[in-house]
Amino acid sequence: MPGPVLSSGDMEVTKTGVFFSSGERWRQLRRFTMLTLRDLGMGKREGEELIQAETQCLVEALQKTEGRAFDPSLLLAQATSNIVCSLTFGLRFPYEDKEFQALVQAAGSTLLAISSPWGQTYEMFSRLLQPLPGPHKQLLRHLSTLATFAAQQVQRHRGNLDSSGPAVDVVDAFLLKMKQEEQDPNTEFTDENMLMTVTYLLFAGTMTVSTTVRYTLLLLLKYPEVQERVREELTRELGDGRAPGLGDRARLPYTDAVLHEAQRLLALVPMGMPRALTRTTCFRGYTLPQGTEVFPLLGSVLHDPEIFKQPEEFNPGRFLDADGRFKKQEAFLPYSLGKRVCLGEGLARAEIFLLATAILQAFSLESASPLGALNLQPAISGVFNIPPAFQLRVRPH
């Protein structure tokens, strides 16, 4: 779950929180956030059960569409948002809740805005553009909606904090850590770092997984023969009654290959998240000073024709060996690599697998428009590759 590249006119803001800090601040916040998520069940049975419970709520919501054509964006984002809200704030919202819908729509609008040409221009020239009128004002309003919600949840937690622990969510854990270190003048566990961390967890946890699952559904509409093969594998290995679990992944190599190929083809964060050089470096004849901002171009790796032949084609077979077993690809790097690899990779992988398999186990997906009209190219390509909107129908088996 990478975080967005955002500025707010105050350059210090982009250096706070777990996503944009560096040095000792980043090391402490990243380690703390990862350990906290692990304690809350990420990578364990409790985390899997949380995702499965939300997946069941999503399946029930999809059943209520009763064969009508609809855009799946909102429901998918609500499901993934509820998972991150449960972990971060200890909350889950009904899909019918209007305030929750507005929060999720603000996250979606933020994703669109920061990937637009204007959003990228604002990122580079925020100090110059911030006082002026323009589309960036709408972006800042969407960000304010997310930050205000996060701040309200932090305030609610302050009033209910049980100092004896244990923490029940990320905000609880952060507040307890702040209390432990309140006498340390150099502590990194501050109100600002907490607010930035949980706001970006909320944004990234809501939009990155839901966008990936949405693109996977679009591919399965475009290629019904792939959808049918996935469903046959699910039926053969799981039967009709049992919900998919993470332990089933090894028994579902074709399904796993489809999910990997969808992530490769989408290349959700094509430029990667920016890094800064820790020392002056010579690269291909150029001297790059310490502190230079660089971007690991993940899209160029995921679409490298020397590794993935005909990279613009959807071909799940890239991830299968001659015997039909799942085959790892070293160049499969949608979550980046190195020390700043996405800290939510494990959670994202689990969500994508459990959400997609549950939907396909429960429903046949039908396109509301001719297959030839389905476009797989991103509607917007910038910081994120954002798939085009589409309508589908779900038919229960």
C-alpha cells in the first residue's frame, strides 16, 4: 500500500509520518507501524479472519444488486476501507452510511487528483500555486476530509484510552507509545507524526487494493475464458460451500497467476515512490548529489519486454511453469523493493487474494457493454495508473 506523493505547501509536512519521513524518524515509525500491524493480526489468522468477514459483507452487498448493472468502484473501496479502518481506528461502517461513502469518495477523488497533470504540477510547484485559485483547491478539500476524519478518530481514542493496554488498533498503540516517551524531548512519537501516519494508512489502505481488484474484475470481463478457468479451479479445489482462505493459495495456481498478471499489467504505481540518495552517487556517468530525489520506475520493470514478452498483453501463463504450477518472477515488483518496500505488502496481497476469490466463487461476472468496448488502458496515468470506469452485472451461481 504505497502512499501518495503530496505536498501541502508546508515542506515539513511531507517529512512527517511513516511514508515521507527519512533517517531515524523513518526507521522508528516504520518499525513501530509494522510491529503494531503484526500485533493486530496482519500475517496471522486473526488478520485473515478480519478480511474474510469483510469479504462476506461485500458479497452480501453485491447480491443486493440483483442483476442490475453497476460501477463496482464504491463497494470495493468501502470493503478495503473497512479493513484498514478496523486495524487503524477499531471501526467498521455499514456500506449504506452516507458519511462513510463521502469519506471513501474523498479518497477516490484524491487518487484521481494527484494522478492528473494538474495534481503533478501542484506537487512540483505547491508553494507557488497554493495561494492561487485552481483545481488544487479541490484536491486540498479532499485531503482535508481524510485528515479531519483521522483527527476525529484520534480525539475519540484519547478520551477512551486504557493506559494498561493492550492496544486494540494503530491509534491506540501510537497513543500508548507517546505516553511512554512523553518525557523524551527527541521522541518521534508526536501528534503530527501520528496524524500523518494514520491519514496515509487510511488513503493507501482504501484505494490501492480496491483499484487493483477493480482492474482484475475488468480483465475478467474482457477475457471470459480466463474467468471461467478461474471459477473451474475454485470449484474443483474448494467446492461450493467453503470460503477461500490464504492456505488455499498453493492449491489455486492459475487463480494466483491471474492475480499476479493483473497487478503486473496495471503497474498501479508506475513511477514508484520517491527516494532520496543517502550519499553522492555516480550513475551512468552522472554525479547525483546526496539528497537527490530519485524515482524507481517500477512500470519499466513490470513491462520490460526482455523479461515479459509482449508486456502489454494479458497473459497469466507468465506465472505458470510447464506443469501448471505457480512460478515466481523476480521482476514482479508492484510493491517496490529495498528497505522502503511497501509496509502493507502482506496485507495487500492477502486482501487481493481473498476479495477476488470470494467474488468469483459467489458470482459470474457479466459486462454491461460489448466486450470490444471494454478498454484496459488507464484512464489516467500519473503517480498512479487508474483504470477506466466500467459497469458490470453479477449473477449468483
